[in-house]
Amino acid sequence: MSATRKWIAQACVVVAGAAMFLPWNVNAGLSGTQTVTGISTGVGRILLVICILTVVLIQIRWRPAWIGAGFAGAIAVRELFSPSGTGTPDAGLGPQIAFIACAVAVLLLGWNMFAGVAAGEGRGPDEPPRWFFSGPLGRRR
């Protein structure tokens, strides 16, 4: 089940990165409605780089990879409530999809992290569970 959560979380982060190619904000300019994609803004490029780094962190099985997904989600939420651009822009579809995908990824990665700690991942197969103390205090007789 742990691998399934990681795959789904990784797919969500990839979707958040791909949302940078969707409309990021919509400006009502002089020549009509102008759509700006996320990749053409500095914030969108940062979010794309963070999503790529988060996918790499998930691949190398780093437990706190949820921090990267949370940071990307925070950037997307910031763009939803205060979009960058000129004029009076309205948030497009890109930040909405990025926020939802990052929120799902954070939930799944956090769940996976706490489930791994509770199951005792990282110990050898022959090592007994450490119930109370670890190190020399736990081995006293």
C-alpha cells in the first residue's frame, strides 16, 4: 500500500507541474482577453522547478518530500488569491489544478511518512522492535 500512495502522490506532483502549461491568469487588456500561462511567469517557473525536485525526492524515498509538495501548493494558493500580472487578473485553471494536486500529494506523503514510522521502516528484518528506549538504555538487562 505504501508504494501505491507514493505513486499517486508522485502523479499528483507531476499534474501540478503540468498545470504550469495551462492558463495561469486571465487579463482583460485593451485587445480583449489575454491568457498568461504559468510557465511564462517567474512564479510558475519556480513552481515547476519545485515540482521536479519533489518528484526526485519521492523517487529517492526521502520521507519529508511532502514539504516540497506543500511549498508548491502554497505558491499555487498565493496565486489563486493574489494573482501576479498587470491590470486586474483573474486566476486561471492552472493554479486551481496545481493547488488541488499538491493538497492530495501532501496528504498522501504525510500519511505515508507517519505509516512508515509506525511500521518501523528502516530497521533490519532480524532486529527486534524498540518499544521504549533505543541505544544502550534499551539493551539493559
